[in-house]
Amino acid sequence: MSNAKQKIAMKYAPVLSCELSKNIEQRIFDCFSSIDFKSGIDAWAIRDRVGEYRDMFSINVDEIKADIIPSIYYSLLETETHYFLLYTVYHALDQKSPFGHEHDMEHIQVVVRKNKEIVEYVTTMAHHGIFYYINKEYPVKPHPP
């Protein structure tokens, strides 16, 4: 991605936070992590490394050698009038009950009107559905048939 597009992605990047488990030993699983395919397409190994990280974390922080890196992935599509930005986070293991499962991704889409540099529309997608946030000053209009 070009430097100019990286600046756009950073300018409109949402501030993200994550809810942590009440169980201190399980909190590491709630953190965002990178999707690491260095050792092939076996993403299951990521879950195992997060577990190793948790085990090391509970023993001595100074001895942590795992390569779990918090990451946020993004992409940018551009039309004549808008930027469409997608920000994605990955959890090796999501422990939300009753929806807990391995390999979870959450997404935020941000739509920006280029000429006014205004965020018109944001969607978030997670377990419980898709949520829409519309800038009332710039309402989304349906496309004519």
C-alpha cells in the first residue's frame, strides 16, 4: 500500500479496545493477535502459542519468548467520491459464552466522503450482528434502480 494510502488509513482508523475476561488467566486470549502463516496455513498453531504465552505470562513476564503480536489489519478501496476502509482484528480464541470459538475476527468498515473528508458511515461486525452508525449530516441515500 502506498504511503499516501497508509496515511489515509491511519487518519480514519477507529480507536479499538477489547473486553477482557474476568478470569485473569484467560485474559490473554481476549487480546488481538496477528495471523501468522509463517509455518504454513496451520492457523491452529496460533491458538496453541497464545496458550503457551498465557502459561509463560503467569510465571514470569521477563521470560516471555512467544511471538504473539497485537495487530490490526486494514484495507482501503477508493472511488471517485469515497474511501472505503476495512479494519479487522483477529483473536486466536474467543471465549465469549455462549458464542466462544477458535479463530474469531471482528470488522469495522469506515466510509469517508473524499471531497469533504467526512466520515459518513461506519459499520461494526461481531458475534451479535452488524451495527450501523450514520452521520446524520450526510445521510446515506439509496442508489436509484
